[in-house]
Amino acid sequence: MAGLSSAERVREAQICYYAAMVELALNRQAFAERGRRLEYFTIAWNTLEGLVAVISGAMAGSVSLVGFGIDSFIEVTSGSTLLWRMSVDADEQRREQNEKLSLKIVGTCFVALAVYVAYEPISDLLDRRQPEHSIPGIVLACVSLVVMPVLSRAKRKVGNSLSSAAMHADARQTDFCVYLSVILLAGLLLNAALGWWWADPVAALIMVPVIAKEGIEGLQGKACDDCGCR
């Protein structure tokens, strides 16, 4: 800017500033669009996953598989909420409010799931109800272990780019689905391979504190604080 007058330097600085703001807005819009695509996939995948899990679990009498399926439908609720959150990303004044509302909606669903998953396996253990083997459930858990980590990483990247607490929380819930898949797979395999019928309800009980923790943190809005986003 050598040789420019003070007024010209000011105008040049203003042009650079506005150009940077436009580029930032366009980049944010691109990441918000990517977030929407991820949530569309989340909704489609978890709807299919939930249907397979609930139907297979009901046929086999597997409470852990049914609980996993209900969790998938909760993920649909979460995905729908985040899809709405990404669609209103341009509203800067309401971003934090929208994210906290998203967390509370999903948190309520998880608390309800924790109550269900705690009650059913205790009843099964007391009544000694033995679930049948579920090959579809085993296959579903294996596929979930492949898909969910990839989806979680993609969501976390968008969350970092948008400084979005809600997207970070959604990525954590996807990680949580991976943990449930591991627990579910262990219970189903032990029942199928060794005939340990109690492994299925015990696996469901192991899910309870993890589910409840996520639900309570969502209701308290702690996920927003944990990720450091504002």
C-alpha cells in the first residue's frame, strides 16, 4: 500500500475485510450444507437400522437388540433436530439457543430409553426368559461398527468448522452408538456361541448407565460446555 493516501488505505482495508467476511460466510454455508447431508444419511441409516433391530429383537426375544433399535430411532430424532439446526445456521443470534433445545430434546429421549432398557432385562433375568439366536442382529452390529465411526469423524469435522456444540454432541451420540454395537455384539455372540442366555439381558443392563449419562448431560446442556463451542 506504499504511496497510497490515508483514505485509500482505509478503503483498501475495508475491501479486504469485507472480502474475508464473504469468504468466511461462504465457507460456513458449505460446511452447513455438508452437515445437512450427513444428517440426511443419519436419518436414513438409523431408520433402516432401527427397523431391522426391533423386528429381529422382537422375533428373537432379545431385549438388548430391541433397545439398540430404539436407540437408532432416537438417533433419527437427533438427526432430524440437527437437520433443523443446520438449516437455521445463518441465524447467529439464535444458534446457541437452537443447540441447547436440540440437546434437551435428545436428552429426554435417552432418559426414556434408559428407563426401558433397565426394566426389561431385569424382568428377563428374574423370569429366566431365554432369547433365541439372532444372526440378523449379529450382522447388524458388525455393519454398525464399520459405518458409525466414519460418520462420527465426518460430523466432528463439521462441528469444528462451524464451532457447533450441537454437531459435536451429535458426533458423540454416534460414538455412543458404536459402544452400544460392541456391547450388543458381545451379548449376541455369547448367547449364540456358548448358550449363555443371560448374556443378552446383562448386555442390555450394561447399556443403561451409558444411556442415562448421555440423557442427563443433554438435559443439563453439558455437551455445549464440554465441547467449548459458543
